[in-house]
Amino acid sequence: MVKNMKSFIAAAVLVGAGMVAGCSSGPSAEQLAQLENMKQQAKSLSSQLQDKQRQKGDLEKQIAAKNGKLQQCQADQDAVKKALGK
């Protein structure tokens, strides 16, 4: 039992020392570069999203205009049918 306890304590000390040695006071240059890269990607994606939203709005306007024309054509067709007595 004592041997197991000593092994456990030794392992805990090694793990703790590894954790302390692995910690630094700030991000590494590689981490900063990754962060900057991710910021640029986010900015690019945000810009793409805005472009797509504008395109969606334009397409919705075109659809509304075509729907209006379609309704007018149907109304004209109904008027002609009524005038012909059909």
C-alpha cells in the first residue's frame, strides 16, 4: 500500500511539474500567427456573408417584380376570358 502511495505521489509530482513547465506567461508567436489568420478568415467570411445577403435581397426584389407581372398577366387573362364569355 505504501509503495502504491509513493508511486502515486511521484506520478502526481511529475504531472504537476510538466504542467508548470508547459505554462508560459503569454501566447507563442505561432499562436499569435494562428490568431491573426483566424481573424482574417472571420473578416473575409463576414464580407462574403454581407455580399450574399445583398444578392439575396436583389433576387427577392426580382422575384417580387416577376410575381407582380405574373399576377397582372393572370388578371388580364381573366378579363379577356370574361369579355369573351368563357
